[in-house]
Amino acid sequence: MADIAQRFPQNPILAPQNLPPSKEGLEIACLLNPGVFTFAGKIWLLIRVAERPEQTQGIISFPILTQGGIEILAVEENDPRVNATDPRVINYKGADYLTTLSHLRLVCSDDGIHFYEPEGYPLLQGEGKDETFGIEDCRVALIGQTYYLTYTAVSADGVGVGLRTTADWKKFGHHGMIIPPHNKDCALFEERINGKFYALHRPSSVALGGNYIWLAESPDGIHWGKHQCIIKTRANLWDSARVGAGASPIKTAAGWLEIYHGANEKHQYGLGAFLMDLNDPSKVLARTEDPIMVPQEDYELHGFFGEVVFTNGHLVNGDELTIYYGAADEFVCGARFSVEEILSKLNYF
């Protein structure tokens, strides 16, 4: 299936071997799904870096965060109490553990293509009991003079939405879990609407309902309520199994344009778009039937978890939308779109 993405010829722009591990004894398994923003005259990515212990033959080892740092658990590969069929999750003695531990790493660029780690900026790791399995997939929204970082907080208790704020990317306010499990894919609107903060998020329901996109509102960006389901999966289409928000909605004359991800029952991930009313984002006006981007390049089809394109970060410059995305759950890539072309693909209800 063709799409309308103009991929960077330099893709992948970052691969695991391009960054050093956070500590000795660990290796970077994959780079994923960066948040994107501008700061101090540069383009920045806040990349999810997934690390694991260096693996040895016949042994499966995986990391967890403790108050003393990173603890490594190691078990024999043929242990009957181990289920390692999913490359992302280990089940050991009936309990689930992630095969990797994720933190968030800052890189910056003058041209949006060649990125490097600047000196003097911290990497962001899990803090507290709600983040013992790491933090993942951060969206960055600039509201006023404050950057809001909404990310996936992971622990044995579940997966929820954490929030940190910063003005200088060196000092951070940690606001804890703002939306409880099971929830992820939280993207804040970058301006208030009728005096309120708004956010898209994705609760998950296995037995009843589904993996749908919801809208919430808040008086302060921390306490959220008035949740409404606005986008559902669609049977027999590319987004039949789950949907989730990408980055902050884009304000256009036609409405708030949201780039979202969808997946089918085969866990193939693509990108689509929908449009919300400018004054009442609970009103969805239109949606693309076909995806605007699907995995088709080798670096999107093959990797840690193949057939995936996934975004939670972009930049808008007039009609040009530059999306940074995770490919095959291993590489960071970029692609350009025309906002007007995306709007032309929408089907109005």
C-alpha cells in the first residue's frame, strides 16, 4: 500500500549503535518514538532508549529499577518457569517483566537530520514505585513558557500516564501519575480552549470496549476529568485492533488535526489523521479511511519488532509537517508531509 510520506533519504537518522549505554554492562536494544520540540534555537528529540544487560548464551537477563539503581535478574533460557516468546515481555514464575528498561534521552540538531547529545543535560529515568519498569514514549507540549512531558510510566502495578514539567530542560517538576492504569498515548493540546487544558489519551479495555482514543479536560494540566471516548477502532481496516494519539494536535483553519497511530490484529502499525472542532474538540469532524503512512521500507519492516511506524513527535512550519517516528521499534526516522494534503484525505461525517 502506498502512502503520502516523504521519508528522509538519510533514514534511519539514529540507530542503537549511535548512542552510548547509560552505564557499563548494559547495551541499547532499540531507540523508539521521540518527543519533539524546539529550544535554544535547535531541534530536539526526547528519545526513548531501551536498554538491557549484555546477553550471554543460554541465559536471559533483564533489568528492573530499584531504589539503589538498576538490578539485573538472570534466569536460564530453558527454565520451565520462563516464557520468552514475546521479545518485549518475559514471564517468569507467573510475573511479567519487560525485556528492556527504558529511559528518555535528549539529543539536538541544527538541521533536523544530524543529532548529537549535548553536554549538561540530564537523561530522564524512572522515579518511584510507579516507574520501576521505566518510562516510555514521551510527548512534549509547550504551553506558555512551560514544557509539559506526558509519558508512559511502567511498573508491576500497571501502565499509566506520568507528567513532568520544565522550563530549561535541566530542572524538572515531577507530578507523578496523572492518569492511572491502564493508560498511555497522552497528548496535550498546546493551548487552552475556553480556559481549559485538553488532552487525548488511551485507556485499554480487554473484555469490554477497546483500545480507543479519549478526550479529557483539566483546569491546571494536572487534574483531569470529563473523559469522553471520541475515536474507536474500525473492523476490517488498518486500525482494527487499537488506536492511540500521536503528538499534540495541530491547529488549522479547519480544526484541530491529530496524527494518530493504529494497528491491526497482526500488530502492523500505521499512521492516520482525524479532525476536531476548534472550539469543542469532543466533536470529531472527519477522519482518514486509509493510512497516511504504512511500514514499507526495510528499516520499518525489520527490527526489534517489525512492521511498525509510530510517532509521538512532530514540527510544523507552515504547510510542512515533519514527523519524527520510531521504525520497527528500533530506529528513529523522519518524514515530511503537507498539512493540506493530509486535510484533503479526510472524510467528513
